[in-house]
Amino acid sequence: MSKKYHNTVWSDIKNQSEIFSKNVFTELEQVINNNFEDSDDDW
């Protein structure tokens, strides 16, 4: 039971962190894109 339980928990954590990473990356991408758009006038 212990090992199976551990594997389940580990895969849940892995999935959660992958989703989290994607969300963070998407947010960062949007922020970067917005900054570039905003800074067009400055160049």
C-alpha cells in the first residue's frame, strides 16, 4: 500500500507542478508581450 500510495501522491504533485509551471509561463509571456507593446513608443 505504501508504495502505491506514494506513487499516486507523487504523480499528483508532478501534475500539479506541471500545470502550475504552464500557468506561470503563460502569465510571464503575457506580461512580457504587454511590456514590449507598451515600450514600442520609447524606441
